[in-house]
Amino acid sequence: MSSQKEYLLGIDLGTSGTKTVLFDTDGNAVASALVEYPMYQPKNGWAEQDPKDWWNAARDTIRQVLEDSGAAPAAVKGLGISGQMHGLVMLDENGEVLRNSIIWCDQRTQAECDEITEKIGKERLIEITANPALTGFTAGKILWVRKNEPEIYEKCRHILLPKDYVRYMLTGEFATEVSDASGMQLLDVKNRCWSREVLEKLEIDPSLLAKMYESPEVTGTVTAEAAALTGLKEGTPVVGGAGDNAAAAVGTGVVEEGKAFTTLGTSGVVFAHSDSVTIDPKGRVHTFCSAVPGCWTVMSCTLSAGLSLKWFRDTFCGEEKAVAAGMGVDPYYLMDKQAEKSPIGANRLIYLPYLMGERSPLLDPSARGVFFGLSAIHTKYDMLRAVMEGVIYSQRECLDILRGMGVVSSEMLACGGGGSSPFWRQMMADVYGLPVKTVANKEGPALGAAILAGVGAGVYKSVPEACRQVIHVNPAQPPIGENHWQYEKYYEIYRSLYPALKESFSSLAAL
């Protein structure tokens, strides 16, 4: 390989594993490596991981991509990290890990969330941190450890987020950045700094928290020790990086006003960029700092998007799975073909996708899935189409809240497993009334982290400029006007169902 070539490194620290990708400065992936690790569930609803697993995975994957690519360590101009948000890492005075990290999907902190709401006030909390107190967020976890493991809390000198622990192991610096810190419930999101008021009222010592940076800023450089372990050159700049969704936004080019993406993975996310800070006073969607300095993002999270389809596949589509295996295709491909046989509105059948309760925009753990309008004429194909439509209606409901906040998108990018289905994308375009595109590069968060590294290292002038240079989108699927008006009728009925059933959901949960 030519020694003239320059590279950027993006690390994506996920829940199931860490993926490291080496990119050239045009955004092409040169080499990639993944190491997986376990999640521990000591009790029902708890979720923990060992931070050392993250560091070992990051160390080994960095070494792997450098070896596989043959890139000279000096040619790597910078490194960025994207990470799962909200996880609590506690270190002692020597920088040693005190306990396993309590991660984003842990549900043990409801009592602490109630305490936070009580101490700060519901409205004031949303005003400062842009979000209601949620069990996923970090602040509740800090209070839980203080209450239940006082001997650990006593020894704690540093509180970090998952990716920031890997940064500490690379650079020796205790640092974080605004996009990931937005999910801790300790940040003044408007002013992009720690909230003195929240810390005082929760009696958390500010010295425990890391130094704050913007996402493309250099937070430190690779130490001699980390260089020896990873194969990187000592002194390689490490930038702030970003939380996973903020990094995905950079990796898909959603970094300017009017741009948004919808991710249909297990959960569903509608994520939009905003040049000004806008907060939903009801806390139905999250406002976080963007990885673009001086900008913000607004995002929703529905709990059972792709999960609804997976549930339907695993429960009702055994035959399709067997046929697909014989054909060497994905069962979802066959399911798409089946759903297409049912008309818009699935012969007057509507599905509510609340299999796990619902977060955005309902904030109701008692909500449950419903097939509404079921009759003797309905087939499995109708039910399948109704599931797919119901998931898109739930995303549209979130998009409508964003629109009501003045966060308007002129186009939509489709990401995640569901985004790879042309049929589902067309449905999204028709229900949203927006053209839907996909990104040519599938490395989302890792590419986003690498772009941020490139800005910090001076390879690119700014995040938006880097994205214009590096990110390529496929041609749009425009909405079909006639389809849009047909879907509108069903969407209105969909919207009326949850308010009508809310009390019944609550009564059912109480049994």
C-alpha cells in the first residue's frame, strides 16, 4: 500500500460487540474487525457489562485492522469512538474499574428516577436536561449505586460513559463529549455543560465527572502504553466521538437542517438534525446535543419496530423460514412478497406495535399489541401487512411530534434492517409523504466516528463539509400521492386507538 495514503479509525462500541473500521479519507472502508462479549443479567430487568471487555475488544480490533490493511501506524491521522449511551462506569483513584457497568437497557432504577423528578421537579428537569427521568439514563444508576452499594460509591473518583472508558485506556484522559453526555441526565443541554443545579440537588460531586468537549475536538493522544498494545502510533489524536445515534447521524450525513433518518432495527428511531435547541415540554421525544458543534438533535424511540416483524416471523412463519432456507434467501424477502398481496390498509386491519409497552410518544409501559378490526376474511398476509403498516404509523406519530416542534425534514433516510426492504421503504415514503433514500455506505456509527476524527485532525474543515465529501446516497423512492391519501385514513383511526384503550391497558396490567 502507498505510504502516501491517509486513514481514519472509527470504533463502534455496541452492546453485543465492538467493531473497528479503518477508512481512507474518501470514506471507503479498508478493513474491519469485530469482537463480541457477554451481557450479564444478575437479576430480572438488570443488565451489566464488564468495561474491561470493551477495552480488550477495542485493543484487539484496532490491532487486527492495522494488520489486515497493512496501513502504516503513522498514516492513521486520528481516531474517533462511537458508543452505546447511558452506561455507568465507575473508577477508583487509580483508574481501576470498581464494578461492572450498569448499561442502557437496565431497568432497576425506577425508584431513583422518581426521586430525581421529586428533587428537581418534572418541568424543571425537562427544561434543563431536555428529557424526563428515565430508567435507561445514567443519573438514576449513580443514585442506585450510592444507595445500594455505598462502599463502592465511597471509593469512586471518576464516572465515565462506556466509550469514554476506552478513551481513558487509549489516552489516560478523563473526557467526554456533549452528544453522549446528553443521555446522562446531568447535562444542561441548552448550554452544553454540566448542570450545577442538577448536581447540587442530587448531591453528586462535580469532580467525579469528566471534562466536556465538542464531538470533533481532540480530547487527548494515544499513550506509549496504548500504542504498544494496539499497534497505533504514540501521539495519534483521539477526538470526542459521539453517542451511537449521534455518530450514526454523522455517518449518514444527517448533519444539516431539514435532514432526518428512520432506523427500523429491533426498536424504531426517528432522528432529526436541528440548528436550534427545541425541547418537547411533555418529554415524548428526546433532545440531545448533536455531534455537530452548536447544533442539536431530536429523536424518538419506539420499542417494537423490527421486533414486531421478528415476533410475527418466529410465531407464524415457520413455513416461510423453511422455504427461505431451501432457496438461500432471507425469510423477510418472502414475507415482503406476501405482504404485497394484501392491499393498503390490509383489508381494514390495524396493528398497534406495543409488544414491550411503549416509549415514544406514549411513555406507557402498560401498552400492549393489538390487532384491531380482525374478521373472518383476514389472511396471514393481511396480518403481516398490518404489522408492517402499524410499525410505520408509530414512526409517523413520532415524526408528527417533531414537525409540531418545528423540526421539519424535507427527506428521510432509511436505516437498520427494515430500511433494506424496498417494500417497507415505499410504505414509509407513502405514509410520511416524503422521499426516502438509503446511504451507500453501511458502516453508519463507525464512519461517523471516523469523520469526527478527520475533522479533529484537520483532514476536513467541518462535519457538514466532510459529510458532503464522503457520504453517498442512493436515488430516492418518492411517495405515491394516491397511496399517501389512502394511508391517511387508516392513520387517523390508528391514532384514535391508544387513547381509547389506555385505561383498558392499565386495568389489564393490574390483574
